[in-house]
Amino acid sequence: MGWSCPQCTFLNAVDSAASCGACSAIRVLQCPTCKREIKYGKRLHVNGLTYHPDCFCCAGCKKPLPSRFQVVKGGHYHAECAPPPRVTTRTITTTTKPLRNDRVDPVPLEKRFGASVHVSDDRAAALGTGWACDTCTFFNTEDAAASCGACNAIRVVQCPGCKGEIKYGPRTNVQGKAYHPDCFRCAACHQKFLTNKFQVKDGEYYDHECYKQLFHPRCDVCADFIPYQPGTQKIAFKIMPFWNLNYCAEHDNRDRCCSCQRVEPIAPDRQFHQLSDRRKVCHDCCKYIVLDTSEAQDVVKEVWAYMRAIGINLPEIPVYLVESSVLNEHRNAHEKATVPTLGNKPVKCPVTRGMCLSEVSKIQHMVRTGKQAVPRVASIETTRSVNAILILHGLPYDLTASILAHEATHAYIKLSDNFPDSIPPKIEEGVCQLMSYLFLKYKHVVERKDSKTRSYESRLRKFYMQQLKTDLSAIYGDGFREAYKAYKRVNSLQQMFDAIRHHASFP
């Protein structure tokens, strides 16, 4: 052992010395891990090799090693990271004892030392349990054994709780790991387990109550734990993935927010606001609602400006915010829909939240051609008009604007002479839904550029866009999806409207 100084050739007896004992020259070495030179600072000397302190790490987890570690096939490991030892195939040996007639009686080793047997490498790997004695290399099949069945050597293991060694005394074996009895505790409350039953989550152990408080799902409506199904250990509940809400199935018929469709909580301080027509709005959506016609004028200006920007010029049309009862009356009078209007129950079909009141009049003129001729129909005069647009009041600004964009598209089609008098409902409603979607997407892009923070309005806007995409109705939902597919294909609103003008269909 020792090393010779390159400067003065002095032989230093201390192999771990960092400098020459004669000339004080720094000993320059190469770190076996990073392969860089070690000149100054601290160095770690292990088994004749010198490392940077940060380079001497566990070969398993790559974290720095303590003063105690295990060496397996030249690699250094924490006790818990070390790979299980491979046990070579061994035959069972026997001893002999003399008898009276000088014959020998073989005594099997397993009878002398218990039921432990030698197991081959492949068999041990297949079993997945057991341990090899460090003293005699005997493979013990009982994983919880505290001593070797052959030589009675104490099995020294590291406690996962305190990281200390377990040599003597009782030990608690859990899933192949041995703990000091006082170290096996709940990961949440750090109290000892009172029974042999516990819960496991991500490798941590919890008592039943702590596990329930931390991980058992709660209902976002009643705030209680979601109960187990009768006679089982399974739970069933409803979810709203967009809002990340879970609630008991029994709350599915409670009132909902007419904007975001979330279920009204039971707690009095969390209940929703009620509008004049008995619809309800949650506290979050209530901050952005448009309540009357005067407040809607800013919405009208923005939507009209958007329509002009995409090439649709509309005259001034009265826009009124009304209650659901008024929309019901006009819907029934004009026979625009046969589905229920918006209520407080889950929305399962298209709802009436807006209406374009339009008229198309045809007048036949009688003209006489000559003194004796019989009058005949010479021409038909067609007059088109849009009297007003009605929108449900009490909805957030962006939802009100998207509804107005939908109804404004109806108005554009009704006021144009070159559109067919009868367009299939799926085509007309589909392109109107497309205009609502494009307006919401435009607003979303503009806000994302202007603001770095994600606002609740932005989340609402994405929810409205998702509703348009996932609508299951044949006319509105399928119509939108066909319109959106055609728009993505041609990438032109002009071509969309031209196809409707000439063929009453999508391009």
C-alpha cells in the first residue's frame, strides 16, 4: 500500500493522503465515477479508490451513500436498494453418526437444522421470497425469519422507518420489510397501528380513518364522503370532468346553474342565486351575467363588429333580453322548437336561449295586358324583415354574445334575397352554431394574448365551446359537427355560405 509522490518520489505510507508528506505536493487522482481529476477540496477514499464526495452514490437510486453501504458485484448500494443476492445451486449435505453395529446412519441436514432448504437461483427468483444468510450463504425460504435456519446467525436488516439496524428483539414484518415495532406507524398521524388492518397508498401505510380523510372521495354537493354501495366495498358517483366535480348519484336531480351546469350545493352559504324566472346562477357565473336590455348594448356592439370583420353586414336590429316565459310564448307562436325551454334540471336536449323574429311576405300582383284580356298574375313580390332578436336574460357576457352571434346569422340568412326560402334545419342551425363557436374561439385567442393569467371567464368560454362540440341533438349537435368539418376542409366562410345559397347544403 501507499503511493509515490510524482514531485519528490517520496513513498507515502498513508494511501488515503491527499498531499505528499515530504513536499506537500497535491496528489492528483481521477474520480472513478465522473472520470475528472481530483485536485483540491474534499475527497472520499473507499476501498483503495478516491471519489469526489458527490460522486460516491448508490448504483440503484443514484443518491449519495452514508458511511454504511452494501457492495454487490462491485456496485455500491443503500441497504434498501441492493439487488437480492443470487444463490448458487447447492446439494444437501449429510452427517453421520456411528451405531452399535459399526454401521453409519445418515442424518439429513434439514432434520438437524429445521425445514429450511437450499434453493437454486432460478427457483429463488420464481418464489420471489426468502433470503440468503450472510454467514453461511444458506437460503432461508421464510422471508420473515429473524435468524438463519442453518447456523442461527441473526439476520441484520435496516428498518425502513428509522433507517437503523434491526438485530435483536421483536420485529414487525410487512410486505417483505422488517420494522422495529415502534417504527411501523401511520404515514399521516404517525401513530402506531391499533389493529393488524391498514391501507396502502403509493407505498405508504395508513390507518383506516386517516386514509378515509385523505383519499376517500367527497361529494361536492353535500360535502360528505361518498358512501359505499350496499353490501359491497365499491363506491359509485357522478362526475363532471370539465369542472372536476364528484357528487352522489342521488343529487342528480337538484337545481343547476343555467350557465355552467354545475349542481347546486346543499350548504346554505353555497346555494345559488335565483333569477326572476326561477332559473339559478352560481356565485362564480353571477359576477359576469347580463341582466337587462341596456346592459346588452355592449354585447350587441361587439358582436356586430365581429360580424362586419368577417364580411357579414347587418342593419340595426332591436335586441331584447327577456325572461324564459317570453321566449316560450314566441317559440310556441312561431313553432320554432318542440323541446322544453331552459330550466334548473340537467340539460339533455337543445334549449331555447335565443330567437330571431323574422317575417317573409309574398304578394301576388294582378296585371291586365290589353283591353279585353283577363287579369293574370304578373309577378310575386317577396318582402323579408327581421323584427327583433330575443335573448334569455341573466346569462354571462360571453354566453350572451355567442347566442347573439347565432341569432345574427339567422338574421343574415333571412334578410338576404339569394338564400333559399327553405333550408334544411340541420344546415341552418349547424352554420349558426358554427358562428357561435368561431366567436367564442376568437374571444379566447384575443384574451390569451392580452392576459397571462387564466380567468374564470376563460374557463367558462372553453366550457361553452365544449358544449357545442358534444351536443347530442340531431339538428344542433350533428349540424354543428358537419358544419365544422366542412369549414375545416374549405377554411372559408364565404364558400360555406355560397354552398348554402346555391345548394342548401355544406360544401
